Amino acid sequence: MPIIDQVKNVARKLMESRPAPDALRDHLRSRKPIARLFRDDGTIPNHPHWPLVIYRAPLDLEAVDTDPAAALDALFAQNGWGRSWRDGIYDFTHYHSQVHEVLGVAIGTAEVEFGGPRGRVYALKPGDVAILPAGTGHRLVSASEDLLVVGAYPDKGKYDEVTDSRQRLDAKARIAACPPPDRDPVYGEATGIVLLWD
């Protein structure tokens, strides 16, 4: 994550009102995950074993008495996914080879292509959360003008951004070496991706 984004994130967290962990837990809803494993298409490696996971509105953003972005940010942070940012999603295909990523839609709607050009487009709306294992290609296809996404990374792993297919072979080795996260960014320990990515 660029240094300027890290500085903005720290400043924002110091200034905003963040919900208490208990308040967030009270508004979590059990959701069956959508899980989709994408194959290496020769350009985008994707993850060889772990699927993309999407939860449809697992946190009731309307019931949480705070800004939706702050609520998602706090939820991810309390589950060990604290290196966060807020913005849109890049409109070009890219992936991270050394770290997993979670994307939560705070405001607006988006169509996002996961898995690269041979992957699949999913429509995301407020509250939806997508968890991408290292190597998962993704890009914004279309979005409402007010789209605001909260992205975050687990404590394990190093941020990088890969867009060049010439880096694919080296990236595949880094993807395979990327450790699984200790906690699901939404539900915490011993559930969700902790089980799906075992």
C-alpha cells in the first residue's frame, strides 16, 4: 500500500468515531459464502487451491450506528485485517501475489470481474464483502458514481500489485508461499475462509 494511503488511513482513524466491537458483533448475520475457484488462465495465475469468497451483506450496515465505511473498517481490523484503505476499485486487471485482500462495499454498487478476463463478473452492493486469496485477478467493470469500498489486508503478507504478465512465473511462487490468514475478516476465528482455505 503506498505510503500516502497509509498516512491518510492513520489520520482518518484518529479523527472518526468507530463502533465498539460488541456493537459490530450484534449486527453480524450468518451468511452462506459464495466460493469460486478460478484457474490459471496463462496470464492471471489466480490461487491454485483457495477460492474467492463472497458474503452477501453479512453486517447490517443500516443497524450499525456509524458511517458504513468506518463499520466495515473496524470489523476487518478487529479480525486482524487492519491495513486498510477506502476508495474505488481499479478498472484494470491486477492481483496481489504476496498478500490476500478483503473488499467491502460501504456505499454504492459495482460490477467486479474476478479471476481475470476468463473469470466471472459479480454484482456487489452495500454491505457485500469479497475475500480474495493472493493471485486473484480483479478489476472494476462498472460502478455507481458514489461507490466507496473498504479494502484491507491481513497482518501476514507484503503488499504488492502485479499487472505485468511477464511477472507471472515469479508471482506464482510467491502466491504459493503466501500463508493463510489466522482469521476470517468478517466472522473471525475457526470459520469462513479459515475453514475454506484449509
